[in-house]
Amino acid sequence: MASEFTLQEVFSPGGLLAGELPGYEYRPSQLELSLSVLEAIQQGHHLCAEAGTGTGKTLAYLVPAIASRRKTIISTATRNLQEQLYLKDIPFIRQHLFPDMKVTYMKGRQNYLCLRKLEGQTRSLSLSHEWLQSRQALSEWALETETGDRSELEWMSDSDPLWRDLDARSESCTGQKCPHFDRCFITRMRKKALEADVIIVNHALFFAHLALEVDELGSILPEFSTLILDEAHAVEEIACTHLGKRISSYQVEELARDLAASYPDTESMRAVRDLESRAEMLFSALPAAEGTWALDSARRSDGTPADLRVPALGAYRQLARTLSNLHDELSLRDPSHQERDMLLRRVESLALHLERFFDLEDRESVHWMRRRGRGTFLNLTPIEVASTLEQRLFSQVPSAILVSATLTTNGDFSYVRTRLGLGEARQLLAAGEFDYAKQSLLYIPKRFPEPGSPGYLIQLVRQLEEILELTQGHAFLLFTSYLQLNRVHDLLLERLPYPLLRQGDRPKSQLLHEFRQTPHAVLCATSSFWQGVDVPGDALRAVLIDKLPFQVPTEPVVAARLSRLEEQGENPFLRYSVPAAVIALRQGLGRLIRSREDRGVLGVFDSRLRTRRYGSLFTRSLPSFPIVDKIDAIRISANQWWSRGQDQPDPASEWP
């Protein structure tokens, strides 16, 4: 180990961490994980490690990664975990273990201010008074900030349209031609990354980088020898999104607008109008109704297969010719023009993505579209990413370490390894540090209607009321769809004496803050609250889930994956649907017990856990929760865990 101490000296009872962290408790699983990570780095192999909540996994992989003195990228699923690593864990490690280590924290380019765009807006005279004030504030901030990161702007909302006009996304970057290149926040970030020992990113940025083919301007990350993918259960979906392609009507509109602004002469304006009209013809030739459409696997009324791209082929070819002519015209323009190369890249990219989208012979991707409001989005998504990840990532990096609290089904890593192309990875299943038998119980009602059957919703609401009375609120109600969320929310709204919050009414961060600060709060939420949310302590006493989180089998990408497995002679339900749902359920239930002091009730209102053969796979994959089927059992535990205070409402006295 490239350091003056061993991992045993760091993590053992009476070790370095125990001496510096108040209340530190020795955790055998933390040391076991740390030793496995160090071995993977030193011996140059890949590792899949499941480490339960309470393991202390961030320190367990950070310490050996930094001690190895090899350039390391740590990628997380969420910005919240990114910030925890950079603002909490890294300063502690730097102070007590590695004072000279260099660490940088990187986000996607759209999070940073573009100085060239800001200068252009500053010269504009056509902005509203409100925008002029915001622009002035941004100009003053740009002179002070070291990073150009929009997260420093507390006064700017996530949806502020001004930021989209000023961010540093790659398609509008002019590269070294930019007069602000040396001062550019992206340039500064790249320089820091080259000098850093450890680079902290999120999965979206990492896989966007991995997806790059030719366009070097989009590249930010330097070469590295160690990769740590935290929250690795989310890798497949995020990789699919970024290894695919997307074309939107807004993208074409922005290209036309920027072409007109850069070349306002008569000939160019004619080309812009041609681009706009041809694009409108293409989008109009595709299904017009709002919603999601699988274009390459649709069905006619007689049940025979159809490809809904075929009626749009003529419009596509006309748009392709327009883009080709536009590219030829731009190529003849003065190469010293600041915007020319950037516009050429965007035209080339749009043409290439359209060509791939209308490739009727492509059997490795799902071609689908979504209409929402006035926007049309064409998507090209790989059915599988295993071979791509194996070729572009796992065969290239000496050591990749995948860590999560949920990577297995019934203790088996096969599903994740197969989906991600990790055939040769070592495995570690580190035991959790919590006593689930004493800290929690799992309620699965014995006689209960199946989801979707008559009487299910009424029974669900009645039982939620009973359990919330016992926990005095303090609960997450997690749903598999917005439709079910809204139905239950509306039924409970007039019946509960507790504050009832709903996802979508406010931004996620505000909802979480309000939940933590509001006594007896109950939060209704969907998939984004099933993972990456941490509410330790008495604020959360129950996590109640409406049904098993199976993916919608008709969703285009899911349908294509199921069909592919069936073609391969596999059982798609058991090989894909069930393992994916097991991991999702484990994530949802994992919101509850976050410390040794936590106590709480888990509930899953899905009788299929008892009546279907696959139900036992779910229960065997969960920690050792005591499983009960009567609310009286919850009442007994609730009386032991929580006592009603004088200032707390008595639900029974207010029940309608």
C-alpha cells in the first residue's frame, strides 16, 4: 500500500478513523470492502461489490483509491452524492490522511457559464427589463466566480430559460477560436482534471463522455486507470440514455435560429427557411398524438408488424438533402468566421443522427418517439449495452469497481454482470451493519386484492390510514405510477390529520427539506424518491409501497429487451423483469433504515408476494426483516418504538 499506514490501521477499532470521527464504530464490512477495492486496484481486475446501508462504503472505496496513487474517476448516480463526496468526505480524508491529494469535482457542460454567449447577450438591446437585470447579475458573478457553476446562483431557478441561452454545452462551443478560450470555465475544469489525482463526476457526465465518437469538444475527462461506479445499480439505464441518440424539434429550431443570427444574408436565410419547412414536414409525417410511440415495432389493426418510420421516409430524404446542401454552403464560407465550425458540427451531427434513426435495417436499437406539448423527440436507444460497455470501457480500464447496496437478487450477481458485460469481475457481498430483526418489520397483507383488481384501491387507502395512525405520519408512500399516486393522494387528503406532500407540487429538494422540517409529514412520491434519498432519524418511520415495481412491458425499450430475450430462448420475465423489480424494490425499502437508531415499518401492498411463485425470490432478496401479515403486529412494534407526545395529534379523535 502506497502510504505510511495500512487499511487495518485506518478502519480498525482504535484506528485512525476512530480517533478522528466522534461516535465512530468499527464495521467489519467496511474494512472488508476497503481491502477488496485495494486488491482490485493493485491486481488490475474488476470488482462487483454489494455493501448494505450502514457499511460506510464511500470511505471504504475512497481511502484505498487515493492511497493507490493512480488516477481515479469516481462516478455517482446523483449530484447529491457527488456533493457529499466532495464537500464532506474528501475534506476529512485530506485533513487526516492525504493532505497533498488533488481532487476536482466535475459536472456536465450545461452546468457552466459560456463567456462568449454572455458577451453576446450583453451587446443585445432587445431583452426585457427583467432579463437585463438577470444578465447584469450574471455579468457581475462571472467576474467573481472561480468555477462558473450555476449551482452558486441561489437566485436562479432550475427552469430559468436565460441559463439555457448562456450555458457551455458542446454543440455551441467554438473551441480554440473562441476569444475567451483561455478564461473559459470548461478550459479551467479540464486543466484541473488533468492535474487531479481523483475526479468526482456523475453517471450522466461519465457516460456522455463514453458515448463520444469524434467530437473532441464534448470531451472533458482525461485518461484514467481506476474507475469507481457508485450506485452501480443505475448504470444500465443511464448508459442506455447516453449511448443512444436524440433528435428534437427544439434542436432543429435552435440550429435554424443560430444559423440566421450568424449568417443573416439573403442566401443563408433562404437555406434556414428550407431547413425549417423540411423539418416540419418530417415531424408531421410521424404519429401526431401526444405520448410515446415505438416506431419500429408497431402493429397494424390485423396484428401484423409495421414500421411507423416508413411513411416519413420521403420527408426524411428531403431534409437530409437540405442538410447536405447546407453543409456544402457552410464549408465554402470564410473559415475564420467564429461560428462556422461550430455550425458545421451541428449540421453534421443532426444529419448523422437522422441517418441512424431512419436505418430500417438496424436491429440493435429501439427507434421510438415522444410528443409532449409542442415538442417532438426522436430517440435511438440501444437494446443492450453489455457489449458496448465491455468493448469501450471494461476492456480498456485496468480496474473498474462497481458498488451499490443493491446489485444482487437472492445473493446472486448474475443479472447485473450479464446486463453490463462484466463477465470476469470478482464479487463481494458485504454483510450489512444493521440489525433489521430489531429495527424494522415488513408488512405484507395476507388477504389482499391484486393490484388493478376491483377493491384494491379502497383496501389500500384503508390500510394506509391504519398504519399512518400507528406511525403518527412520518412516512413515504411510494408508487409505481403518477396515476396511482394522484388517486391515493386525493383520497387521503381529506382523511389524514397529517401534512400530506406530493411529488410534482414543488422541486424535489424543497419537498425533502419540507418533509424533514414538518412534524408528522407524509410524502407521496414515485420512482425518483425510490433511490438516492436519505432521511435518517425519527422523521421517517414508514416506507409503504403500493405494488411490486415491475417495468411497464409495453414501454418501447423494455418491450425490445423482453423480445430480444425471448428470441434467444430465454424466459424474459424471470431473466429480466423479476430481477429488475427486485433491485428496484430493495432500493425503495432501503430508504427507511439509515442508521442504527432508526426504527420503522416497511409495507408492500401486493399479494403476489404471497401467491405467485416468484414472490419468494423478492422476499429472499431482502434483508432479514421480520415479515408480518397483520396490522396488530405493527401496533405492538409501534408501541415499543414510539410514544405519543403531548403535542402530537390524536388521529382517532379527528377521524371522519
